[in-house]
Amino acid sequence: LGIPLNEIQIDDQVNFIEDSVEIMDREVKRLKQSRIPIVKVRWNSRRGPEFTWEHEEQM
């Protein structure tokens, strides 16, 4: 697998930086006394499409 060096992005701890592509879904997690809005995000990963749930305010 060859990846051009100009396409590789890493952070201060030498982790790959992956870009979010789109928000696929939204939900609100309900806890006893609070509600947390979350979104399902599709990431542009080197390993192929990847989906994770993230806090909406972090996106």
C-alpha cells in the first residue's frame, strides 16, 4: 500500500488525522437528568469508510 507523503497528516502524538466526510444520523441520548445530542459521522479513513458516534458539539 503506497500513500503519497503529502496526503499524510499526523498530530503531536504521531496519530493519523482522519477527516470527517458527512453526518449520517442524529440522536439524543437520555440519561437520568440530562440529554446528550450525538451524531453518527462517516470518516475518510485510510482503511476505508469508518463510522463513529460523536458528541454533536465536538463536530
